[in-house]
Amino acid sequence: QEAAKAFHAAFNNGLSATDYLQTLMDLNDRVRNNEGILQVVNQFHLRHWPNAKSTCFKGFALAKLGHDAQALAVLNEGIEGYNQNSFHAWMYYWRAILHKRNKNYDLFFQDIEREVQFYKEGSSDYCNSMNLSMEVLFEMADYEKSYNYASYCHEQGKLDPELYPVLQWLCFYNFKENPEGVRAASEGDLVPNPQTFIDYRNNGLVYWIIGNETAAAESLVLAAQNASDAGVYYKLAFIA
């Protein structure tokens, strides 16, 4: 809020509308105001031709708001319409998210491969995409590859904490020793008052590991009811 006030004052004192509006895109992104991003982008496009940044921000704001078809069209336009630059990494990432939602897994991995070329291997951004890939592979039931991706992120110290129980389960299910530093799952890993898909998924996997198959199946059914791909978790519940 203080930054917004300062930039507004700067605009009143001569900061160009171009710089002001592009800064407002960043500020709205920081406070997760996706409707605000779209409003600023629309104001920008009234004054200027779209550029890579405005197109990127419009695309991922639409994706976050669930307007998938519009988001995909905007991101396709941005990726194909501008010379490669840093905003392409974000556009590839968000187009991959849309492919994941639509279960277009070949296209998902193609875009992730393009995206990570912008990052140093092992960096936070690189591992963020490896975490996402690990989760996709888990939902595809490619547990060996999922384990490899998860182990890599763990070794880098950048495994998403929400995926930690998934790695524990992959080790348990595939009869693999836990990578160094990965402890055995216990009742202490259970979320006491689960509310989200991730809570139910992780509880289901932990219950499975500690041998409470009934609770595992019940939690995974609840995960399925909150998942974008329910079939994956109904199947896991059936075999728990």
C-alpha cells in the first residue's frame, strides 16, 4: 500500500503513464489482486500496444481466475508474438498449468522443458517447476519418475512441504529407502482439521503408510471430492 501511494505520487509528479501502469501490474500481483491486474492491463492497452509484460500478466491473471480458454488464447499470442525474453518463462509456466488442468500432459512437459531453460539448474524457480512436474507424474501414476523428481528437489533443499508426504508415500509404495533427511511418516504428520484437497490427500497417504487403510481410503475419497482430477484419488482410495 505504501508503494502504491509512492508511485501514485510519482505519477502526479511526472512519472510516465507507461511506467506507472506497468508498476501497478506488479503491485497488484504482489497482493494477489487478479481482477486489479486485468483492470490495469486494460488501461495500459487503451494507451499502448500490448507488450510481452502486459500480455503475460493478462494471461496468468485470467488463468488464476479460472478463465482457462481466454488465458490460453492470450498466452499463445504472447509466446508466439514476441521475441524470447524473461516473460516467456512465466508464460510457458502458466500455459503448462492450463495443460495440467486439461490433462494434456505431453504439452505440459513440453512447456515446462521450455520454461526451465530460463533458469539456473537447482535454483528456486527451477525446482518450483520440478515440484509441479513431480506432482503431475504422481497423478499419472508414474511413481518411479515422480520419486526421482521429488528426490532431486529434496536434495536441493527445495521440495515443496506440501509434497513431503507424497515423497514419503512414494518411498513406501516403491519399497525404496527414504532419501537422507526424509523421516518415516507417523501420526504426527496428520493434519488435525483437514479442509483442503492437499490436507485430505496428504492425510490419506500418511494413513496408508502407518497402516490405517480404512482412514486412508476415507481421506482419499474426500481428496477426490475436492480434486481437479477426481479419478486419480478415487483409484488410490480403492487400492489403499
